[in-house]
Amino acid sequence: MQNSIISEGKTTNEAIENGLKKLGVTKKDVDVKVLEEEKKSFFDILAPRVVKVELTLKGGKKEHREVKIDEKDLEKALNTTKNFLNNFINNLENVQYNTEIKEDTIYVEVTGEKASELIGYRGETLEAFQNIISAIANKDTKERVRIILDILDYKEKRKKSLEILAKKVEKTVIRNGKPFKLEPMNAYERKIIHTALQDSEEVVTNSVGEEPYRRVIIRKK
């Protein structure tokens, strides 16, 4: 991963946001330096303004999540998660779960005939359930262990549908030149849209609004 990147936008904030998306970090993780504000002549007054910024990761940071989780914390979080799910799922018919540890993250997969009832509208119940499991799993850990919950492969299916949507909207925006505002999405889904279009040569994305109504806007560069 690069330690620094030069990014462009119509405003300083837009240039910073574009760079943060490419680095996969938040603003608190970088030092920002404004390199250039392109000045237009009188005859170019209608041309878009361009701002260039340089984002440098603080402390030579290589990744957004570099802290190595202690094995004891992982084991403790996994056992707590299993105990909770055993008690919870005992009250449900035809629902099973499976857990797996990958790269300091605990993945929980829930399956079964009645499992779909835990997804909710647009995955809202799933996200709430994941937050509950995460809070319980990390109750007694020193370092926060990441919990990723999926139910009946909902997240993978939703990811594919959002990637298809992003590409369709990209074509629409390129064709008519008008910004397109997507429906409100949670942070996980907004990230899918940003990632799907981060290498586009024609459009840029940014999020606007306050939770739970925050949404992605796709516009021409």
C-alpha cells in the first residue's frame, strides 16, 4: 500500500475524500498538504476548478488495521460468540451457524430455513444482529476483535447487486452528465459503491447526509 497519494477534486474537501477512498483510511490517519489550486484564465472561467492535495499516511502506517490481535483475545471473543449463539439459536427452529477465524477477524455464517427472518429489510436486522454479537464478543477483550456476520450469503449477493447498480449508474452519469443520488445506505453498502467506482476515469463518488439517511452521489469528474 502506498504511503502517500496525490488526489484531485473540484474542492479541497472533494480532493481529500477521493484520496481517502483510494488509500482506504480515514482523515485522522493522514497528513494533508494542498499542492495546487489550478487557476483559470478569464476565457476559461466556465471550466471546472481543480484542486490537488497530497495525503501521507501518519507514522509510515502501511495498513488501516495494523494492530495484531492477541491470540487470547481472539479465543476469548470466539468462545463468547459461540456461547451467545448457542443460547440464541436454541430458541429458533431450523437455524445453524458456523464460525471461522481469518486474519484476526471472526466470521459467522448463519444458515437454515428460518435464517432469512434474521436479515430484515435491506439487511437492517442483520447489521443490528452483527453489532450485538460484536458488543458481546468484545466485552472482556483488550483489543477489539472484528466480527463479520453473514446470513444465507446475503452480503455476497447484495455486494454483487450493488456493484452492478454502480456500473449502470456510472453509464447513466457519463451519458447525461448529471449527478445521480443513490438511495440511503449503511456504511458497508456505501463502501461497496465507492470501491466499485474508485478506478473509474469518468466519475467520482462521495457520501452526503447524516445517518441513517446518508447516501452516495455519483458525478462526472
